[in-house]
Amino acid sequence: MKDLSKDSVTWLEVGEDAEGQRIDNFLMRIAKGVPKSHIYRVLHSGEVRVNKGRVPAEYRLKVGDRLRVPPIRTAERPSQVAVPARDFDIAFEDEALIVVDKPSGVAVHGGSGVSFGVIEQLRRARPLAKFLELAHRLDRETSGLLVVAKKRAALTRLHDMFRDGGISKRYFALVKGSWRNELQHVRLPLHKYLTAEGERRVSVNKEGKAAHSIVRLVARWENFSLVEVELKTGRTHQIRVHLAHLGFPIAGDDKYGDFSLNKALQKTGLGRMFLHAAKLALPHPLTGAPLELESPLPEELRAFVEKLDRNETGTYGQTL
């Protein structure tokens, strides 16, 4: 990381790790802690130059570009938390990407009250890696397959595929209630909003963005059902909100679930949300070769399903 707070101009040469990145995003990455407004001010004023010329904020960098960056003072960050290195289970890795099998309870990145997440810990564990960036997100309590790009070209292609539906994503969810349809398409628009406490939430709203989930029944008990959900769009909290809106909240969901049920489930051994990113199918972002990856249910989720099969959860999980 370059020190941009010194009094003199800094000169940078663009390498492969930044090829294709917008210059505004590049500056925000190398000048962490600087307000976006300041980044855009130095861009619009022409203080930032590329190959001696002015460029707009949306300019995409090329290998070999020479950047003139004026002094940018970052705000002091008191008592920063040291990021511990962590080795995660890896479902797949090559020169272009890593697919991490993320455990529940770990954020994918720092922010919103979380000091660090998977990506910061992965970077700390791999100090020689030149480029590691998240290709998508998983909720903190969701476990399963998470894609991390190791090259800018791979990241750009992965973003395109996630946006355009070129990646098949399937999740396992245990829901309250008896799901009846073997296959059901759920098309309900979703709207993001903030609660009075400032927390992010999502609701079904006709003014929201289109969202499409395909739900398949896997197993059913009297009071619970195990379903596989295929995402055709990738809206925030999509599976959780779609299922809850239909009257089938996910077991253990602390935002959209049945809170009294969640407390009871904790006593029977389910102390997390039962949502797991189990399957990914995609063409390799650089070679186009097909990739099909699976992550088995974590032990704590398998154990709870076995309790349902044995009818060991009391009145909450009687089998049919």
C-alpha cells in the first residue's frame, strides 16, 4: 500500500492486478479511509492525471498507465483491530479463482460493525497474493460456497456472469411449515430499506426490483421442510424474504424468522440459521471450461436433520 498522505506527488504504474478497474475505484482501494467525495474532487479538478492527461472517474485503467496522484491525507484510525490470518476450507482453486467453503457466523468482509471478514483474513494468510477480491457475497450466518477472484480479468468476468445469470447457485434451507409443491417458481419484487435503528432490511414490495427464486422440495416433516432454492437473481436477502413472505421462514433466521421458534430450536441444538450455499455451476471465467462444485451440509445442520428424522425435537419436528 502506497503512502499517499505525504506532501509530494506520488507516481504509480498500473500493473495486471488493476487492469480494467475504474480509476475512482482504484483510488478508493489504495487510499482507504479517504471520503469518496475527496476522491471525486481530485479527479474532477484534474489533480489526478493518467499519462499526463485528465480522465473521467469512469476511466478504466490499462497495464502500463502512469498515474499522477496528489497528496491525499487519510483520516487517523484509532485502535485498529489486527486481522488474524485464517485458512478456510477450499472447494476449488487455480490461478484465476478460489472457492472458499465459508463457515456460518463469519462475515465475508469488514464493515457495519464487523472489523474483518473472510477476504481480509484470506489476504492476511496469503501475504504474497497480489490480488484477492470477492466476486459476490453471502450473508454472515449463511455457510457454503464463496467465490474469490485472484485476477482482475477473472473478477470482471465473474461479475458479468453473476449479474447476467450465467452462474447456477443453489442453497439448502430448512423452513418452518409443510411445503407442498415439488417445484415452485417465486417471482416477488424486493425493496431495500433501513429500520428506525438504521439496520438494513428487505421486504416484498411492488416498487422493488424483480427477484426470481425456484424452490424444490427435498424432504418434509410435520412442522418443517427441507427445500433447495435456485437463485435466478441475486437480490439482498432474497431467499430469506421470499420464503418468509410465503409463510415459511427459515429456521434460525434472526431477521425475518419466527423468533419464539428460534429460541426453542437453540435448546434442541440448532444455534444458527439453516441456510447453506450448497452448489455452484459456472463456466471458468478465463477458460470457459465447466465447473460444478458442491459443499455438503455442515455437521451442525446434518445433525439437526437427523434429529428430525428420529423425532428428537419434541413437538417442533414430528415426522409425517
